[in-house]
Amino acid sequence: MHSSSSPPGRSIAKGGRGADRRPGDADRTVVSIRHTGLGDRLASLAAAWRYARCTGRVLVVDWRFGNFTSNMENTFTQCFEAVDDLAGVRFIADKRLPSIPLAKPRLPSVWDSDALIGLPFLRPRRGYSTAQREAVNLIREGRDVAAGTVVFDGWVSVGAPNGS
């Protein structure tokens, strides 16, 4: 569970924790942070939404990186309307994105790096498969974790219980 004594984190532009009330409010978040094709981004978003719904977390969509934009604008808002509630989940994908803080610790722990959260395309490949398996297990089990921020940064296919 999130503790109000947790460090405040850094903004998403520089790394940090998320809320859709006021910047600085304590909230647990799940972040869909992709920089590849639109289908891949949508698959990651669907997995992150499902996890946010079952854990009560705020869903943050950070699609600012990749070939779809050159001005750091969130690609999500170029394709869809950013709403405050996405099918029952508090949702952030608009111009507030760079100023939203993301709590630490973050899961996977590679995202604890404030530099990396602002430049996700530099994520090291080491541990990537393990992080994907852990994300699938979290979704399947509907299990929340103590981390203030959970990052979905890849194709997450829940599939059949014994598949991947």
C-alpha cells in the first residue's frame, strides 16, 4: 500500500508519481509507456487499464516518444480524446502529463531511475522478459503491490492461464 510518508517522487518529465487531482497529491499509478507502433501501444494500454481497474490505481498514458510525434506531445491525444475517467478508471493522458509525479518505488525497479522515466526508449533490455511475465501474473491474479507506480512498458498479452 502507498504510504503518505513515501518520498514525493519526481514529475513524469523527470520521473515521479501520478495523480489526477492536483499535482503532488498522493496516488498509486499504473503507467502505459510505449514508443513503438499504435497496436503495441493499445495492447499495453489495455493491460495497464485492466490492472488499474482491479487495483484502484490511476492510469497514466505516456506515449510521447516514438515516430508519431516530434514535439514531445502525447500521441494518445493525437488519436483519442483524453478523458478523466476511462470506463471506470481515473485516467491521465493530457497536457498535465509532464508535471505529474510518479511515486517510488516503481515496478519494475528499472523505472526507479528518474532519468530513464523521462527517456523510456533507453530502457535496458536486460530483465525485460522477466518484467513482462511479472506484469502478466499481476493482471491474472488481480494482485496489487506495494510500489507506488507500476509501469507497463511492453506488449502484455494475458492470454490463457498457461500461455503468455
